[in-house]
Amino acid sequence: MNGIRTLDEIKKFNADIPVIMLSQQDKIEVAVSCMHHKAFDYVVKSETAFVRLQKIITTIFHYKKMKEELDWYMGKM
């Protein structure tokens, strides 16, 4: 199973799971395809990939917290 099919299966199981695609392919077409399949982000394996992954994971946690707060606020209206 390739990465896109794996991503699709994860999203079928639970569409809210943020998936970061990590690949050796440095092609914009591949990254765009991953984003069309609802990947949270796409990272090319490189010397700086670990730092980028740390930033993306931090962003995911902030995003989830903001979404919870917004859902709570919208539920109060």
C-alpha cells in the first residue's frame, strides 16, 4: 500500500486524525496530491525535517486546542 492509499484509509477510519506525510519525493505534484487527500502537511526527508516536524506537531496541538475552545463557545450560543 502506498502513502496516499494509507492516508485515505486513515481518513476513512477517522477524518479528524491529522496526518503528516513524510517522503523522500521532493515534487510539488506529490505534495499537492497529499493535500488533496486531506493530509495536514507534507515534509520532504532532509536534514531539517526533524525541526519542521516539531513545528508542525506543535501547530497541530494549538489547532486542536483552538478547535475545542471554538466548539465549546459555539455550544454556549
